[in-house]
Amino acid sequence: MTKIMKGIVSSAVVASALFFTGCGDNKGDSQETKASADNSKKTYVLKFSHVVSANTPKGKAADYFEKRLEELSNGQIDVQVYPSSQLYKDNAVLKALKLDSVQMAAPSFSKFGKIVPQLALFDLPFLFKDIDHLHRVQDGEVGKELKSMVTEKGYKALSFWDNNFKQFTSSKKPILMPSDAEGQKFRIMSSKVLEEQFKAVGASPQMMPFSEVYSALQQGVIDAAENPISNIYTKKFHEVQKYLTISNHGYLGYLVVMSEKFWNSLTPELQKDVEQAMKEATEKEREYANELDKEQFDLIKKYAKETGKLEIFTLNDEQRKAWKEATSKIYPDFYDKDVIGKDLIEKTLATE
């Protein structure tokens, strides 16, 4: 065979090899594209566990989140809401999230006490000017820092939801000035901040399970308590107390968290869908909480007017100032960054 013929044959072999190699690459690309397409169509089940009834602000917001996320994800994420502790109580749900047994929950801040004690920031008395100031803190730098701390512990922290501000009730006397609390036995939930809050005004803090509060008030085991309007009304505390003071001195809320494993399994597009649905649900939850607070306060006022067994007061500016001066003295006790942190407290106070 001449050199010319060898060259022709060699060129033909090379061309043939390139052709089949190219075919092989195209096939691989096709398989990768198909795999990507299959993954984009993958469906997910998201179990959202919470402890309250479906007709509460948290329950209604969870249902709204279900609807919106299923719409935004075009059905790729099937949200299943389980209210009223059907799956887990709050004291067990954080462990369940770690195991991915459920994918979302909204526990109260106190349930994070052992893993992120800094959330006790919201327990500090008279720290927030009003509900708008509170929301600016939650939606701003302080809120981001707190959510980051929770995320570092192996959860995906999504958003803060309201219960609402707490009010004082008493069977002894109207609580208007700090001296009015002196000597009274106040029920508190487990919180070092709340313990110091009442000690600062000469009251006696009594740690007690929430389920025991009604009977303890009724029997005089304790004299007073602090609760949001929703707790006062639904648990009928106003029927076993003589005085209610609208003080808005402290806050109760929830942090919506997701299983880290579940979050990481989602595509970036679906993660954006979750964030958008959560943003909208948070706006709704705040509206629901505010509406319910007003509705139930109106019912309490109606009870007070019809029975004459309850007197209702609201702190004026001078009284509120006196309370803030008396109770803010405890803030430095929580400047340690492993408790709450001076930086977080000062940033909150400086939030416009």
C-alpha cells in the first residue's frame, strides 16, 4: 500500500473514531440532561408539626403556607400540616427535626433555651417600644443573627411568628407602678430573665407549668401572672383575677424551623419557593395574631362590663417609664454573649 493510500485509510479511521466518540458524548449529555430533568420533577413530602389548633394564628398561617408553597412549587412539595400535637409536642419536635421525622415546626422561643439561649432576648422586659419596633428587630440585623445561631445548631431557621405581647393580671391590686408588684406571687415560665424581672420589683416569681395556672390563681396559690391576651381569654384567667393591666411589657413568639437535611435536599429553585411562601405566611400570621388579640380583648372587656368582676387598666407613659427604669436594671445581668449578649441588647434598643 502506498503512503498516499495509508494516509487516506488513516484519515478515514480517525474521522470514524471521532464520529463515534462524538456520538458517545452526545449520548452522555443526553443522559445527564434526562437525569437533571428527572430531578427537577422529583416530589417532596413536607410534614409541618405544630401544637396549637388550626383556628389559631399559627395554625391558620401554617395552612396558608401549605397552600402557597404547593402553588409556588407547582405541586413538587406536598405540605402536610399536623396541628394540635398530632405528631409531636414542642419539647420533642426539635429532636424529630434532627432525625428528619418531620420537616418543619414552629416551637416557642423557650424550647430553644438549651441550644440558643440568646433567644431569651425576647423575654427582656420593656425592651420593645411597640409591635412595629419588635418586627423591625426580627426582620433586621438582630433577627438575622439569632436565626443564624439556630441554623448553626443544625436547623434551618426561617421566620419569627407572633403570639403577642404579655399583660399583667392580679387578684391583689391593679399593677400600675413597679411598687404595685411588690410582695405578689407571680407565675412565670422557666426563664432566668423572667425570674430576675420580678425580683427587680420586689415580687416573688413562682415557676409553674402552664396547665396548673388556672387552678393556682383560683385557689390563691399565686396572686398574679403575665400572659398575652390569647392565653388570658382562652384559659379564662380573667375570670379568676380582679385586675388586668395592658402593659405590653414582654413578648411571646415562635421561631419557624425546618429540618436541615430536608432543606439541603431541595433544589435552589425550591428553596426560593419555600422562602417566598414563608415570607407571605409570616405577613399573614402577624395579621391573624393582631386581629385575634383585638377580638379577644373586646370579649374580655365585655365580660368586665357585664359582670363587674374585672377592672382593666392601661399603663400611661409615666407608668411605663417607671417600669422600664426599674426592670431594665437587669439587662447587664445578661450581657454575657453565652446568655444573651450586650451587642444584641444594644442593637435591639438602637433599632429605629
